[in-house]
Amino acid sequence: MKKLPKISVITITYNSEKLLERAVRSVIDQDYPELEYIIVDGGSTDGTIEIIKKYEDRISKWVSEPDNGISDAFNKGIRMASGDIIGITNSDDGLLPGALAAVADAFEDDIDVYRGNVMLWQEDKNTRVIEKPTMKFRFNRLYSICHQSTFVTKKAYEKYGVFNVSLKYTMDYDLLLRFQNSGAKSKHINKTLAFYSLGGACINSDKKKLSDEVAKVMKLNGATKLQIAEYRFFRSIKHTIQKIVPKEVILKIRHGKNKNITA
């Protein structure tokens, strides 16, 4: 019988009392026997800590203290983790039923990164579409990060490094590009592993700052000036469209008419 890998799931949170319980339940209800669950809180002042304490008997480790942003919180959780594989979610996202069992079933000794499909969920319109992750990044193509449904081995973080703390929005893009350029091996799991609530830090970020940071990541990972210029041009077109066309219409255009959860 195949030995189950130990999976560490990290939830990062800050003043998330309205959504945290849903995220926590999505993890502890996985019914996966080799689960290590870690919560990294940035020093919340609302009811977040009370929610954490409510489920403390199901949480392996948790900490509440100020941090230096999302990347720092991610890295703190990685340092705390002892699993063979590590997954990271934000407090407004979560895992879908059977996600950890699917990751365990796909586990191979020579794979560094496991990338599953993610459900994009626009809650105010109840629009749900399934997005497949980009498995090979190219600077002149559209890409899908799906970090909520991405699981990375502890060995890979030790070999290729963790998140860049100087980045505020695109740390996951930088990490996956760096891993790819360093020769990390990836595997697609054709199952919807997580849901992504459309309204997180990247979605709500300043468009100019986000664009500048993507360009910075591209340059750090070997993009040419022409490739960066092409990115900025197409990004400006995208932003113009987003101002005119409702978000739910854009989702349908990008992903077709399928709104079903194919978990």
C-alpha cells in the first residue's frame, strides 16, 4: 500500500473574522490523516484569534504577530511546516472536498510542484468558473497562477528558495518562474482543488503598482526589454476592457459557459 505523504496546509490571515472560519473548515474537513494545519496571523485586532482558538484542537500550529507582508507570512508558515508537501491559502480562499487526497494520490518522489485546477468565485454575482493552471510560463503568453491549488514539496523550497519578501502582489508568479528556470519538475492534477474568491490583495491592488511589479518579476527572471514592453502594452488594453466590461462577463469570455464545480 502506498504510504501517504504528510501534507502541511498554511492559511495566512489578518483581521479576517468574516471569512476565516470558512477557510479553516475547508481544511480540517478534508478528513486527510496525514495533515499538518498551520495558521499564520499578522496580529489581528478583530475576532480572528477567537475563531482560531475555537478550532485550536484541529490546528497543529498557529502564530499571531506582526509581519512584513504576504510574502513574509508565507515564508513564516513554510519554516513552521514539517510536511512532505506544502499548500498555502489565504483566509478568503479554501480547499474543495477531496483536495488533499488528490494531491497525495499524485505524489511522486521526483516531482517538486503539483498544480491543480482552481474555481474562481465571484461571490456577489455567484459566478463560478474553473481555471486550469499554467504549466509552462512564457513571457509573451497569458498565464494562470492558481496558487491556492498549488502544492510544493518542502525539499523544493529548501533547494530553490522561498518567496521574495520585496514583492507585495506577484510573489507567487516570481516563485513559479524561478522554480521553472531552475529546473523544478511540475505535475498537473486535473481536478479542482481549491476556490479563489475574487477580491484578494492582487485583484484589489493598484493597477499601476501591480503592472510595475510584474515587470520587475519578469526582469528578475530573464525577460528582455521588448518582452516587458509587450506585457505593458497588452496589460493597458486589458485594464481598459476591465473598466468597461463587467467582471462576470469577462470570466465567461475567458473560461466559456461552464460554471460547474468539477471537483
